[in-house]
Amino acid sequence: MSSLSSQDQLKAMAAEKAVQLIEPQSWVGVGTGSTVNFFIDALAQSGLPIKGTVSSSEASSQRLKALGVPVFPIEQVPVLDVYVDGADEIDHHGFMIKGGGAALTREKILAAQANSFICIVDQSKWVQTLGVFPLPLEIIPMAAPKLIERFKAMGAQASVRLKDGHPLITDNQQHILDVRGLQITDPLAFETQVNQWPGVITVGVFANQRASVCLLASPEGVKTIEF
Ligand code: 5RP
């Protein structure tokens, strides 16, 4: 662990704590991102006997399978005992911004099918008000111009996320819009409003699917915050 950056050490601490909270024989939903990668590694190393996992992305599925952790399609697992994922921001209600890793749609589907959501983050993700991190939305590509206009009318700036100079293509073959300049003071209302805009597949505000517990890692240790 000493070769890791200090932020990665915190991510690993939160991830290891999450493994300790998983009951044997659970169905475990697995999110996406660098913090979740530490969780996957720790879960595999723990030898904890679980029923299996359901994954929110091709990247997490590959990592789980490479480490010998069984991955099942969501259709075969109607209820997840627990869902473990990171976040780009989380507030004191457990409301989050997610989607920095472009996996938000499958993440929200899994979160909605889980009995509890354990959010694992380092201290940099803890915020008073959501919106400093650019808000991701997964969208139908042809809707981009109108959606950019709608956000402009709200005083925010939206742009299509690029990879190697081209629009990034998600695991669902769609595009991501990143929105800067928002202050999301009422995440539940905001999520409901933007979800209704034509062409929006998923908005990266997780208010209806908020965290049940946040494992917040700082140099002082991992704090468990229940919502
Ligand atoms: C992916 C996500 C991630 O949970 C979020 O981007 C945090 O990632 P990281 O752990 O790499 O900071 O929502 O879509």
C-alpha cells in the first residue's frame, strides 16, 4: 500500500472497510471506478464466500472475472443484498453525483435493486452542495444540442464528453454530457426535473437512489456515516 498515492491509500482504506461489512452468502452489486477497483481486489483477496456479484460496467466485470469472482447478469439476480460503489461527490444526506466513469445508467439500475448502498469515498468527495464536479448525464446523441441549450438557460455549460477527439461511447452505446456551473440545492427535485427531458437516459444525480451508508476515508481513519 505504501507505493500508492495518499488519495489512493484513502480509497483502499474505504474499500477494505466495505468488504468487512459484506455478509457471507450475499449477492453483491459492484460499481465502477478507481475506488471500486480497490474494493474488487479486496473482495477477491478476502475469500469471503458470497453468492456472486452483478457488475455495473464491462471494466468492473473484466476485473472481477480476472480475479476469479463470479459475475451474474442482473436478470438472474432480482434483489441485491448490497451495492458498493464510489461517487464523484456526496453530501450529508447521502445524495451523490456519479458518472465520472461513464457507468451511471447501469450503476443506478443496480442501486435501485439493492437493499442497501454502501458508498466508498476519500475525503475529497465530501461536499456541502452538489455541483462543483461536472454533472454527467447519459444521453441519446441526437438530443445533445437541445439539452445543451436547456442547461445554458439554467446558467450552466454542458458539453459532450470526448475520448481521443471523438464523443465517448458508453457501454450502452450512448454519449455522456458533462454539465459545469450547477449548484444542486434540491437534488431530488433536480433529478426528477432533468430525468423528464427528452433524450436524457440517466442523470448523474443519485437522490432517489442515495447512499444508505458512506465510508469516508481520511488520514484519521474511515468514518461510517449512516443516512
Ligand atoms: C463511475 C462513477 C464512480 O463511482 C465515480 O466516478 C468515482 O470514481 P473514482 O472512484 O474513480 O473516483 O460514478 O461512473
